[in-house]
Amino acid sequence: MLFMRDKVLSLLGLAARGKNLVSGEFASEKAVKEGRASLVIVAQDASDNTKKLFTNCCKFYNTPIYIYSDKESLGRAIGREMRASVAVTDHGIAAGIIKNLEES
């Protein structure tokens, strides 16, 4: 389980370095609504309102969403402060992350 978590967070870091990821609630929501998001990850310790907002938004726009990790780990993985949500904009990286999330 710990290895899988590291793999997912590593792939998020890779996406961030390649400019294939947006972070923060506003930017993530915007990416989903513009159809640029291939995957959304919301932190487990995000507020219930944030989880509900992204769950509804992603369902409407048919974007995969996962509740995963915590705000501090998500932020650290992408080289930022705490982040409640991130959206991956590259299909290949998103597919790799989803594969790892499904295995864990």
C-alpha cells in the first residue's frame, strides 16, 4: 500500500514538472469545465463541500475523480503548499495514475 501511494504521488510530481497538472480548487474546477482534465484527485482531508463540488462537477463532465491522500502530501508531491485538489491534464499520465489507484 505504501509503495502504491508513493507511485501515485511520484506520478503527480512528474505531471507537475511537465506542466500537465493544475492545482487548487479554482484551477482544477476550471480545467474540468473546459474539458482539459483527464483526472481529478481530491484530498481525503478536504472539506465535505469541496468533495461534493468536485464529485458533482466531475460526474457532470464525465471526468474520473478519486479521493486520495491528504492535502499536505498532495502539495508536497507537486512542490507546492497544501493542496485540496489537483487535476491532471495529460491522458497518458492520468491513465498511469488511475492504474496505480485501482491496484491499491
